Amino acid sequence: MNYVSLGNTGLKVSQVSFGGIPIQRSDAANTMAVVDALEARGINFIDTARGYTVSEEYLGAALEGRRDKFILATKSMSRDAESMTRDIGISLSNLRTDYIDLYQIHNLPEKDIQTVFGPGGAYEALCAAKAAGKIRHIGATAHSADVLRRLVEEYGDKIETVMFPYNIVETQGHDILAAAREKGIGTIAMKPMAGGNLDDWNLALRFIAAAGVIDVSIPGMGSVEEVQRNADAADGLSPLTAQELVQCDAIRKELGSQFCRRCGYCAPCTVGIDIPSNFLMVNYRRKYGLSDWAVSRYQSLAHHAGECIGCGVCESRCPYELPIRKMLAGVASEFGF
């Protein structure tokens, strides 16, 4: 496993590390097996979040007795100091530790920047927790290039890391991430597999490593098999060939920019539609030709795209500003309901 410096934090992290979103679909026993595999393969950076339902709790249990072997990161959607203080306390309890290596402001939209960094904002609580030894480093995550630019240019003296989508399809943050690196801000790539839309793990992770603007990638891992697959890819991060660069271009043209990353921020739907799963079923049908299987799985969903009432609440939550209502209408048209 290759280890890199995470900006100027002094942390040495595995270049390919662990994203904790899938753990919330797991259980305690499987999480223990996943952490066993992480330790065995030398993946030492674990990222989770307060918003990932049971992820912190499962990971906390699995880390007991070996906390010192891992660099632990989590994050909170809180925007004010009081709420952030409460969330830091919950994270410490859930993760069964007395300190967290990196605590991040989660999914920061532009409208909340002034609140977070202003008087009484979440940043105040993070600084207080750092002074008390409860957290060691402060970071922020974003999905908008405009927000990323402001974080790096205006608040680069306050944060030590930034997390942003970066993958074969999404390179809109490239220049800003390069600037962050020049300032010594650690760069973390979320969505390295474009929310599960990329099939070739090896190609995807090598693309990010070769870009020269990312310190660490954190693909989501919910099984031992996924840990092994990512670790194998991490052991061979060779430069891309000319043929592979052509392959990357073809992938970009196929996916475009309007695709679901399955982050789940659109939930809950007003009428109960599992929006990411609806999109996933139609992708299986279109991309893999699994028509009968996809139709069967789609039928088994509790609610279907055709039930959308067009309220638009999901679109207001989507960090990628996807036209979800239009996309759901396309799914309903394809499946017939």
C-alpha cells in the first residue's frame, strides 16, 4: 500500500482509503470483517459521517482495541456552533474514541458559508473542540465548484482539508484542487466511482492518482470483496496508457453530467419513492441489457417513478442540481409506470 501526506496535516494516509457510506446498509458483523480486511491490507484512513445513519456506530464497535491503527475522519451537517458541538460529542461516543483525527463540515452549500464561518457558526465549535483535543484537524466537503473555490481562496487559512467529487467523469474541480494542494490543503476525492456508475475500479482509481491533484481517494466499501478490489487497485496505480485515456473519453461521453451518484441527499421523497433505486434499475436495463431482471427488480420497489407528484423537494436537496422530476418521468416512461 502506498501512503501519502494529507496536505500539511502531518497525517500519512493510504492513497486509496475507506468511504463509509455503504456501511449503513450493512450490519455489525460485516463491518467487523470489513475493518479486519482494511487492517490486513494496510488501508488506514476511514471516513464516515453523522449523516450515514448507523455507520459511525458500526465502525466504532469494529475499531475497539485497534483505534490507534487507523486515522479516523467524520463530518456533520450542522451549521451553528451549538449543533456542531452536540454532533462532535455524538461522533466521539459512536466511534468509541476520545479524539477524531479529522472532523469536516459536511456538504457545505454557498448559502451557508457565512453562517458556518461567522460568529456562532459551526467553525467556532470545531476550533473549540480542536483546542480541547477532541478533534485534531478541521476540513470541509462540498459538491459545488464555486463553493470549493471559496473554501480554498477565502478560508484556506481555516481549513486543513477539502473533499470534493473527482473521477473520470467529474473533473470540474481540477484547477481549484491543484490550488488547494499548492496551499498545503489536503485533497480528498469523494465519488471516485461516480456513485457506482463506473465499472472498472482499477481504471477509475488510477485515473485519479495520475491527475496529480488528489491526495487520497475514498471509494465506498461495504464488503470484504470491495476492500480487496480497492486494495488490489491501489497496489498498481500505474500511469494510464493512450488507449486507456481514449477509454476515459468514451466513458465521459456515455455518462454525460446528468447522472445520479446515489448519495441519497434527495431523500426522503414526499410520496416515498426511493429515487436512487429507481434510477439504478433503469441503468441496469439500459447499460447492461438486463431487461427482465431490471423490470422484476423495479416492480418489487415499494414506490415507482410514475408516482412522482412533481413537488420538487428532492431537487432542492440534490447537491448536483439534477432535474430529478424530469429524470423520474423518463424512468416511468421506460418501465411504463
